Amino acid sequence: MRPLHTGADTPLGAFQRYPGCRVLLSCAACAWSKSYRPEPMIERLRKLRAGGYETTLADAARRVAWNCPRCQRMRWRFEFALPEGLDEREMRRLANQYRN
Ligand SMILES: [Zn+2]
């Protein structure tokens, strides 16, 4: 994963600016990480009436209620990241999809 260094106050809905991006959850204590697709994450927040497109990365990280499986601490951070190997053509295809 290639982190995009988006600020913690970036809303989840900003994923559309970065075609093909994932939301990377990482542990600030030991660097364990796991990535999620942004759409289902937003959908879930909306269903729970806990947020949605406007929820910031920082707020989403505060909602993670489990401990890191590696170091057992709870110091979560979310940021947008691009999967390795996502090529230009695929990014253009996804960008068109969001536009329609
Ligand atoms: Zn950890």
C-alpha cells in the first residue's frame, strides 16, 4: 500500500478523488495494518446512523473498538492509500465510473 498522506480531518467521501484507493487502518504503536474498501465502510456508518461521507478519518479511527491483534494496544489511525500495482488505465476506468 502506498499511503496518500491525507490529513486526519479528511472526510471518507474524499475517496472519490483518489480512484481505486483503500482506507488503510494502521496501528500507531506497531505498524500492523489492514485495508478496507471505502464504499462499504461509508455504507455501514450510514446504516448505523453514525456518519457517512462526511465522517473524517480521525472520527472513523476513534470508532474502532478492538485492540491491535499484534501489540494489543488501541492506537488506530486511518489514511487513504493506493494498492501497489494499480496502473494508470485502471485508475482512469475507476475515475470515469465515479463521474457517471
Ligand atoms: Zn499494534
